[in-house]
Amino acid sequence: MVMSGLFLFSNQTKAQQEPLYTQYMFNTVSVNPAYAGTRDAMNLLFLSRMQWVGLDGAPETYTFTMHTPLNNYKMGVGVSLVSDNIGPVNNFYFNANYAYRVQLTESMTLSMGVKGGIYNYYVGLDDINVGESGDNAFQGNLERRFQPNAGAGLYLYTDKWYAGFAVPKLIQTDLNESENTSTSVLGELKRHYFIMAGYVFDLNPDLKLKPAFINKIVEGAPPSTDISAQFIYKNSYWLGASYRIGDAVAFLANIQINKQLMVGYSYDYTMSNLGNYNHGSHEIMISYDLDGFLKNKVKSPRYF
């Protein structure tokens, strides 16, 4: 189990190095800095993801984001903090986001964003149980690696649809700088590319349909694509499903408790062979708009 867990960790590190989210449509600012300030109020979001529950060393991700518009300057600013843990690896990311908005038409806005921050990578190989005899290759913790980060993105939107492109990690980094061979599990941090879009269809006065997708591309791995669709009833109840091609299906439920507060939950069922060794993935999301922070009150509803 230990060696299989390391194998999974190694493959995930080389292929999908950015945190994975099923409720990506509510957590856009953590991927695309151009999303900062596109809502009508300061937004606070907390998202907790427990992936592959029941598998030793399975990923656990905790995300907090805050962003707000500066309407007098057509700008948006924000921060994002991510704790991403996979087996013996504990990663912490901090990024500051800045976006500038251009009104293209009466209903269409283009937001252009950049971000900068620090990524902290840490591997605690001493914590791995390798049996009574031990293994010298696993002795000693890898020292913390602090790496700078920069990213950029575009976000085009109206009240009914959005489309975006982002490169959240522009700086590629080779973490294998130590002579200690145990660090080879880290490999090289690759540049990721994200393409996203969504649309809201009015089915009747009380019911809407919102399809969306996000495509993640990284060198050395096949593209990862999430396709989702959610029904929205009376602008308060969201229910839908998502399909991560070749990997998992997910069910999503969200409740807009009032104009400011939304809570959500998703459950992933793994469809690959890995599904034989875990009990699925759980995600909890809480989003709150501080309408008192700005002069303008929150416009209701907001679909993305």
C-alpha cells in the first residue's frame, strides 16, 4: 500500500500539479486572476476537498479566496491561499491577484488579470512507513522549497455567459536540485493552461440550465476536461452533475440561502481502476458576498 501510494503521488505530481476542484465554477479566482473583482461585492470563499477517501495518503485540499472590485478604477484585487497535501507532500500556495476591466459593449466586459506569489513545497519522507527494516532512501526530510510564481489570465463575460483562458503558473521549476535521490519524486513543475466557459439558459421563469466546462492542459499528460450542467430553481436551488473525462462522475448540490450566502457540496465517484481502492471524493464550499463593503448592493442573482 505504501509503494502504491507513492506511485500515485508521483504520477499525480508530474501530471496534475495544480489542485483539482469539482466545484470549479465557483472557485474561478484560484485559477484565473482575471476573475478578481467581477462580482458586485467582496467575495469570501472557502472550499475543502477530500479526494479518494479511504486511500492512504490521498489528496486533501483546503482553499480560501478573497477578491473585490474597485469600481472607481475598473479594477479588481484579491488573494488566494491553498493548502494541498498528498501523502508525504505538504504544499502551500499564496497568490495576490490583480485585474483590470474593459467595457467592450453595454453588456460585455473583458477582464485582464495577473497574479504573483510564493509556492512552498515540502516532503516529509520520514513519515512514510516502509517496514521494520527501514530504507535509507526515505531517511531525512526534504527541506522546504520556496518558489516564486506568476500567472496571467483573460475573462470575458456578460450576465448570461463567460469564457476564460489562464496560465496560473508561468514559471516552470525543476525541484530536483538536491543530490539526495529521494527528491526525484518531485520532478519538474510544469506550466498549466486552463480554458473555461459557461452559459445560462432560461428554460422557464423559475428554471434555468447552466452548462460549463474547464479544460486543463499540461505538457507530459493528457488533457483533463470537466463538463458540468446544473439546473437552477428559483435562483436558490442548484442541482447538477459533472463528468471528468476518463476519471470520475460527480453530483453537485448548492443552496443560495440569501443574496449573500451560498453553500455547496459535491461527491465524485471514481470510474477508473483507482475506484476499487477508495470511497469517492467529497467537496464542501461556502461562499459569502459582503454587500456592505461597497456602495452598491449585491445584484441578485449571480450565476458565476
